[in-house]
Amino acid sequence: MTAFNGNTTKTGSAALATPVLSLGRRYWRDRLMLGLLASSTILVLVPLFIVIAYVVVQGIGALNWDFFTQELGSPTRAHTGQPTGLVHTIIGTLVVDSMALIIAVPLGIGAGVMLAEYPDHRLNPLLRLLNDTLNGMPAILKGMLAFALIVKPMGTFSGLAGAVALTFVMLPIIARATESALDIIPWSIREAGLALGLPRWRVILSTIIPAAKVGLVTGILIAFARAAGEAAPLLFTSFGNNYLPSRWTGWLFGPVDTLPQRLYSLAISPYKQWHEMGWAAGIVLLVMVILLFITARVTVRRA
């Protein structure tokens, strides 16, 4: 029979206590890290909510029916008490940003597909150089580039020129996000499609891109949010307009007002009424971006 003494009992108790102490340390370490993460998140969100609350408080008084139905018109309206609004600015923002998105999405996704799916292609070093150059270029230089390419040949500022300027802002972000999203797709999925006899382009369109749709949508949303708040490129391209265009072609080939550019011009104006409208324009721009994010997320989840 095996004999047990006091030393054996103490040794067994110590061996059992060691895992318990280790579990306790891991538990409290985990709680500490969760607390640090929560504190960091709150530390980041508090300034954001303060800024949003300040913008809402300053501009909520200017949000009325006239704001969404009337033109800004001449500065004399601010003195005579005539109704003024930014209906032309809201429509112009939707037109210019939509055109920029239509141009940038296929080009950006195509560039990302080239970089991710054909890494050995001889055009990739040049494509990556152009993408990195656009990504690091200040937004105002992108506006000057669009001015040289569109405004100078046309001889006029236009919504099309503004869309091209915002396209230069979106392109590198979409391309980089597409490349990153496609890189995490396992190569076994590509091999499975090729084993079925499908051509490479068909595998990419039917299998790889749908598998990476969440990353692609995220990249497109980030690019749109970045471009939607840019005012500097639009000063050289769409320029701005205090009135609605007389014809629909005026949205494409004439000066067009946009929320970021109009917000800047209202902020530096000498009229208090226009200052309040500038804060209100900030609220509208913020709501537009938030609604776009929510709509895109809901659509992706349902798909």
C-alpha cells in the first residue's frame, strides 16, 4: 500500500493551488485589458460627440422649410429678410459626389484587382507608383490637376470637373482597400474555380469579388466619406453657384454648388445669417454620410 505523509499532502495542495492562482491572474488581466480598451474608446468618442453636439446646437435653428426649398441668392437677401436656402447646394452635392463615385468605383476596383490578382504583371510597379502618389498628394493639388485636365480645356468651371477632382481623392483609397480585401481570400477558392475550367476573369468576377464584398464596400464608404468633406479641390473645379442651373446640363457643364465648398464660403462671410446656414450645412452633410453608411451596411448584410 502507498503511504501518505504530511509532506505529500502539502505538495499536492500546492500543485492544485497553482492553476487556480494562474486562472485568477489571467481573469483579472483580461478584465484590465477590457477596461483599458473601453476607456480608450470613450476617450476617442467623447471629442467626436462634443463636436457633433456643438455643430447641431449652432445650426439647428437654420434648418427650416426655406433651407431645403430656396436658393441662396445674392447677399442682399441676408439684409432684406427674404427667404434663403441651400436647395441648389444639396442637389449639387448629390450630383457631383454620385458622378465621382460612378467614375472612381470601377477604376479603383479594377486597379485593386490588377495589383492583387496579377502581382507579376509588368504594369503593376507603375500602377502602384501612381496609386501611392495620388494617395500622398494633398487634396488641393488634386483639384489643380482636375483644373488642368477639365476646366482649362472646357473654359469653364463645372460639376464634371468637380467630380473628376473627387475621383482623384477616392481612387487610391478604393484601390488599396480592394487589394487588401482580395489578398485575404484563400488561393484554394481561385484554384477551385480554375479546376472547373472557368477562365481567370470569370473566377475573379463570380467568386473572388463576391467573397470580398464586405471589404470592398468598407473601402468605398471610407473613400466617399473622405471625398464628401473635401472643399479645396472643388474651389478649383465646380467653383460654386448661388442659384439653381437653368437647365439640367448646367449640373454637368456649369458651375455647381456643393456642401463642403459652400460651408467654407459661408463661414468666411460677414453675415450672421449665413454663418448659421453654414452650421446647418454641416449638419446636412453629416446626416448624408451617416445615412449612406447605414444603407450600404444594411444592403450588404441582406445580400
